[in-house]
Amino acid sequence: MDSFEFVKNHCPLRRMRCSIQHYDWGRMGQDSLVEKVYALNSGFEIQLNKPYAEFWMGMVPLLTPTLTPN
């Protein structure tokens, strides 16, 4: 068994649900790439009246990502 097969069979991947930051300098609603990526990642709907500034993927104390159930 090669390493890819081992990982596939023994280490299932899980989706990480990331977080976003709304800052005044972000782009609004549908104009924001951050919002588009976040909507795909989280399943949440676009909030047209909010600026989307940062998409956070790492382990930071303020916005810790969560793992979705398999």
C-alpha cells in the first residue's frame, strides 16, 4: 500500500469551517471575494450591507476554525 492509499484509508479529511472579519476597508457583500469564499466554505448567505475584509483559516485566538462533522 502506498502512502496515498494509507492516508485515504486511515486519515479521513475533514472540512474546516473558517471565519471572517468585517472591517470598514473590506468590500461590500457580493463585491467581495472574501465573502464568496466564505459563503462556499460555511454555507451562510451573503449579507449585502456588511464589508468582508479577511478570511481567517489558521489557529488564532480571536477566530478559531471548527471542523465539520464527517
